[in-house]
Amino acid sequence: MSVAVLGASGIVYAKFNDVNDGVVTTDVFEPEVQKAGVKPLDGAVDILLVGMDSREDNFGNPLPKEVLQMLHGGVSDGERNTDTMILVHIPVDGRRAVAISFPRDAWVELSGGFGKHKLNSAFVYQFNNTMKSQANVPRKQAVDEAKKQGRKNLIATIETLIGKSVTIDRYAEVNLLSFYEITKAIGGVEVCLNNPVDETKYSGAQFPAGKQTIEGAAALSFVRQRHELPNGDLDRIVRQQVFIGALAHKVLSTGVLTDLGKLNALVDAIKKSVVLSSGWDVTTFAQQMQGLSSGAIDFHTIPTLGPAKIGGADVIKVDPQQVNQFITGLTKDERKPQPPSSDKPSATSTPTTTPPGTDTKVTVDVRNASSEKGLAVAVQNILVGKGFLAGTASDATRQRTSTLFFRPGEESSAQRVSTELGGQFKLTPDTALKKGQVRAVLGDDYPVALGRTLAGQTGQPPAAQGSPAKPSTQPGSPSGQPSSTASTINADGVTCVN
């Protein structure tokens, strides 16, 4: 993500030549895919960002004991679990990004013929299997090959889970040292907690409530904590999302982009602690991302069916079809209509017109009819970040059901708004609305249906109105109903979380 967001400024293009020359690479894609990495964008880029729970550096050397103690990393037990998996989708124009998290405990079918297991075991199962077949090979060579095959198996597993809507063509991997090195390089990032935290036994997390700047070991503790959180690993995913969002926000600030010392330190940190897929020309990629801003980076989590016990293990059940539909909805990029095959239409042809309601300039009025203070402004800010025009935002008489009102014949506009906000709305025509206008009324079911309160995620509107952010909650499924994690965390600003 540091590589992606740094590309937003022409100041730093030259710095990426240093990354190209020194970063560790891995051959996890077929040669034609690797070769495509050096070409200008002619299609969407899909990156699998992986956080590896490894006590080794990029060159296979064990981390020093003092570093492990500082990072509360514990003792290596030989396992190499992928504890963080995020799909980063960047459309053709490179001006926005969608990051989609996958729970490490998601119960899925692993590629490689290993059957159903937790998602974070896709790498280690193949790693161990490859190591057994490399018994007569020098250890370093065997480990390098096992890592490569483990990465390939993880990529294949996630591609199978998400279906044919997305093909992963880039891979980026960070380890325990990465959070320490990168956050130290840029002077820390600002985060916000709804409640104080004291969980020193496992992750070393110990923080007061409220906004604070963290770096180094504290940053690692922040993103690794899952004990003492109401929803365990799902709450940890929220931590990771807001942290990466805060990192993007900080890197895109003038305080980093204009500080050559911080840029040099960041490039050095990337080279020491990040692994990239071969053929990925970072300088070209940075140029392609020059239109990206922190407000154009949204974070989501795949929908789940809730926690379960399988074979004595705590897992999170998922429905692949539901995941596929969710991913498709978030990554379906709008394409410009193709030009006609002939400059002259035939005499009998019917002139093409844009279907009602598909005009991209849709103005959305937002009414907060729920008990959540500041929700109207928070939701409107999210919609503006997605390209909608801001109408009016205000409170309304409290009601249960969330509704989208649209001008007759323009239902597709309301459908677009519904998709961006989680698809939990009743759609109702209203002849009083003007062309291109949609009115969103947020009822009491809106925060519940989405599983997390948007007012507590945006950070900005509640603070401006003097309202404390309500602690965010992650969906469970006591009734056995699917959990929706469609609400959005945006990288523009500070988000308060549990």
C-alpha cells in the first residue's frame, strides 16, 4: 500500500528506481503475467496484499531476539501462516482503489488438493508439502521454492473463492518487521480507539482511548491484537483496515512527500521488509497511480456466515457464491461505451441513447432517520468519495426501514447508491424528485444491517458535530443469518474503532 499511495505525487517517481533495484521478488505468476507488469495500464490491477506471520526477514534470516522481544513476536514454531490477506483492486484510470479483507479463519476449499481448512493455512500446507519433496536440495534453495509454491497456492485458493470476476496479477508480502520499519520511517500514523486497551499477554497492545500516533512495536501490537476484542479476528481486520488507511493518509500528506529524509527511510524500509512479485515495475506503477488520493481508497470485508466449530477449531463460515457476488459488485468497473462500428449510422438504425438513470452525475440527498448521530453527513461524505454529487444532509423523523427514493424511470441511479451503501434499502419512486436526484433515508436498520456504524468509521462528521463516535461493532450471526460486512472504511481521515 505504501508503494501504491506514494505514486500519487510526481515528487517521488525517482525514488522508486531504488525500490526496483533492491526489493526482494518472487516468481508466483506465469511469465506472460510478469511481463505485463512493465506495461502501461490497459486494464484493472488486482494486488494480493499478504501479511506473513514469520519470524524471519526477507532473506530467510531469523529476526534478532531483541527485535522479537520488542515486537512481542514470541518464538518461531516453524509455522508460516498468512494472517492478513487483502485484495486491492485498482481500476483502469488508477484514481481509486478498493481493498477487500479476507478473514484468516475463513473455512474454504484449499487449492492443491488439501481439502477444506482455514484460509490462512493455504500457504503453509503447500509450503510443508514442497519441503518434503525437496529433501535432497540445499535448505535455502528448498525454502525459497517452498515459499514460492505456498504463495502460488494461496493465490489460487483466493481466486477460486472469489470466482472469475477478478484475476490476481500482482503480489505483495510484508512480515512482522514491516510495520515496525515502515511506521518508524514516516514518523508514525494516527489511530483512534473508542476504549482503552490493555492486552499485554499476547500482542503487547496497551493503548489509551482516543486519538494517538503510533509507530514501531506499538503499530505491530495495534494490528495484531485479537484477544479481548468483542469479535476477535473480525475486529482485528477492522484494526488493519483503519491502520492501512491511516498509513495511506500519512504517506500522501505533504509532511512525508516533501521530506526527502522520510522518503529515503521509507524506500529503505520497503526494501528490507516487503516482497513483490517479479516483473512488477514499481516506477511505472507509481506513475499510473498519480491520480490516487487517500479519500479514494475504500476498505471492505467479505461477507461471512458467522463463527462455527469444525473439528474442534474455531472457524468463520463463508458462502463462496455470496463472496463472489460481493467481490463482483465492488470490482465491476464502469466502462465508457464503445464507439460505433461505422461513422455513419444506417438509415434504419435507431439512435442510441443513455438509459434513464445511468447518468454518472447523480445528486444524493441524505436524511438520517436513525438514532445514530452524524450518520447523514458521514454517509454523504462516502458517496461523494465514490463520485456522487452532494445534495443536502439532515436529520429526519425516526423510522425503522432504510429507503431510497428515486425519480420514476431512474431506478438504476438508486440501485447504484444502494450497491455502494450495502444494498439494504427499499427502493421507492417519488415524482417530486428532479432528474438525476436520489434521496437516501437511513432508518434504524441501516447500521445494524451493515454491521458497523458509518458514523464511527468516518471520524470527521461526528467530531465536527461534537458527538462522540459510537463504538463500532462487527457482525455476528447468533440467528445463523449471513453477516454483512459491506460498510466502508475510507482512508481519508481518522477512524475510531474498538
